[in-house]
Amino acid sequence: MNILMVLTSHDTLGSTGEKTGFWLEEFAAPYYSFKEAGATLTLVSPLGGQPPLDPKSDDPAFETEATRRFKADPAAMNELANTRRLDSVSAAAFDAVFYPGGHGPLWDLAEDPASIKLIEGMLAAGKPVTAVCHAPGVLRHPKTAAGAPVVQGKKVTGFTNTEEEAVGLTKVVPFLVEDMLKESGALYAKAADWQPYVVTDGLLISGQNPASSEPAAKALLQLLA
């Protein structure tokens, strides 16, 4: 079972002067779920090397068992520090792909030609694509063979407008995940803000927020089984 995890390389939160990147829990919880299931993991990012960590996600207030485990795991930290370049891999080599969120993907992965090609290739080959929190933003441009958005008519979730409002970044992000999915013809669904919520529709698995990352990873493993 070969699973590809795609992380952002983008570290700047719009014009705020603040840093962003990937959200630690959304990487760490799935990482250990996959490892414990015996999966072979490959980590990639657009630029390769160390992906930027959203500093807020490293705040003690957002610590979880998985984030503490990761920070005490030199092998895992070394693996993360040496991601391969996203454009060096192809859909053919993997059984599934998982995109952790954080705000970073809205700037780079959502527009990245290699990411778009990867998602289109995975779905065309009948392989699942999973994205959590802000990472469903990567579904903005991929199309089916017929030229329709891959989310059209599909039940999906992602970070809600009200969650974005709560963190005060509605006017900072390049687009709102909820609005984009609806505009692309998705059947957008959500739970109460900050509650774990995962949707599986065919080969697409999506999670609403950080709390949804481990359940989304487990939903992917179930699909692969």
C-alpha cells in the first residue's frame, strides 16, 4: 500500500507579514494512522525539502497526542525535512494520495500544475484522493476526462466560511474553500464548526477541519482495504 502525502511549500500569509504553511495535526495524525496500517509513505512538496510549518499549529493549545509523538520522533522529522519534489512523482506509483491542510495549499497547491495533473491521474486510474481542512482547495482546477470539475455533483466538505471568519482570515485568503467548492458544482456538506466531519463520495474523501484529519485518514484506509 503506497500512499503519497502532498504538503505545501508556501509560507506567507497573504500580505499580513505573518507566516503560514501546513497544519501539524493534519500531517501528524494521518502519518501515524498510515504507518500503523503498514503503508509505505512518500512525502512530497512543490519545492521539495522541509515544508513550512504554520507556527500557530505548533502552539501548545493545539497539541494532540499525534503532534507530541511527532515532535519526539527524529525519524519522522527527518522524513518530513527531506520531502521529494511534487513534479518528480506520478500517479502510477501510488495507491492513494492525501493532502494535509493549513492555509499554505490555497496559494501553491491549488494552482500547481503538477498537483492538478496528479489528482486528475489518480482519479482517472480509480485511485482515491483525500484532502483535509483547507486542502480541498486543491480540487479547484482538476477536471474529469469530459472536462467537468472533478467535484461537480460530488458530496465534499472543507474548511467552512464561518471557521475562516472565526480565525479572522476571510479577507486574507485567495479564496474561501466552501465558496469555491459550491461554485465548482460540488454538493458541499458540513457539520458544526470545529467538529470532526468526513465525507466519502466515490474516490473523493474530504475532511472539514483539523479534527477531521485522523478520521479522514481512517476513511482512506477503509477504502483501500
